[in-house]
Amino acid sequence: MSAAPTYEFPGGVRVPLPMRYRLGLDLGKVSDYSALAIVEERPERCVENFGQATVAPVWGEDPDYALPWLTRWPLMTAYGDIAAAVAGLVADLAGRPATEVRLLVDATGVGVAVVEILLAQPAIRALTPRDGFCAVTITAGDATTTGYETAQGGGYRTYHVPKKELVGAAQMALQRRKLHVAEQLAEAATLTAELRNFEVRLTQAAHAVYNAREGQHDDLVLAVALALWGARQRPSVSWQFNYRR
């Protein structure tokens, strides 16, 4: 990840630029890859309060996003190793001034045990008080629902989200050029290929089913989709970013 950006006041005074980071983690089973995407959102503008000598961000209603990080682990990588790697990134981002970090994990096929492996990492567990850790179950339905689960050391937000909604978030962002993929990402070409290989089938009951074509993978697409979908969901806990000059 690049260094934390700053906001410059007239006269050259710099303060940390408030940033939002959404991490999408798609956890694969035995024959599937696991992948992580990080989506970055900058404020539309910052407002300076001269009376209190503070600066606060104004977030856009239809922002652009950057994709500075996209990685895929080799097949058979242990969940514990993945959890440790993700925790390192979370610690780096959450340790920066003026950042809001949220991790969205695809818990569809891996179950509560793997969620607990992630939450065993202190950096990840530290996200839970601010609604920053979310376990997402991907469904074939039409409605999104939310809940709350208790766990050792705290609870976490849960979502049941239709797959068409997740994939649609990624496709629309790319089609509208709202997602800017860093050119140096090694997996950028693979992500493009996965998007091309995604297909929509209609069942006999006239339900749309979204999946990669037979023999293809969709882990990068789902990781990016989780992060982008999460970027549109505002945490229930308010985050304040006021920094004195």
C-alpha cells in the first residue's frame, strides 16, 4: 500500500487526509482460490473550521473509487495464514490517522469457525466495536438482510446479500468508470478475464443465477464486489474525523 495521503492548508500546513478503506475477502474452499481486494475512497472535499482550527471531510454521494490492492493466495493456503496476512494490512490501514476501515468477509461456504479464525487476530477484532467487521452470506435471493452475531471478545455485523447485487456493484462501477484499477496490480488482467467469464443463467423458475463459466474462477470478482458493495453501506456507528492544525 502507498503512504497515507495528506491535506494541505494555505501556508503549507499538512494534516492527514481522511480516507475510507473497504476490504473484500473471498474465502475459497479446497479447490478455490482465496482473494482480497482493497477499495479506497477519498472525500469529495474537506471543510476547515477556522474557529476551532479543525478540518472535516465531506463524502460524495456518487464517489469514484481506487483499487490499490488485489491479491490471490495459492490453492490450499491455510485460513490461519490468510488471517495473519489480512490482519497485517488491517493494522497498517487502521493505524493511519484519519482512516475508516471496514472488512467484509464472504462467509458463505466456510462457516463460523473460519470467521472466528479471523477474529482471533487482534487487529481484525479491533474493528468490531465500530461495525468494521462484517460476515457476508451470498444468496440467490432478491433481498438483503442484516443481523448481529455475538463472538468471543465482541460481536459483528452479518449480511445476507443476493449475488446479483454484489456482482452488479462491480460491473456497474467498471462500466461507469467509477473504479480506477492501479496499473501495477499483478492480478488486474486476471480480474478483467474473470469479469468476461461471468455469465447470467435463467433457471426454470425464471431466477437469474450469476456464476463464473464452468471451469473458471470468480474469486477476484467477488473480492472486489464485496469491497465495492461495502463502500456503499455506511456503518451504523458514526466516525468522526476532526484534526487540529
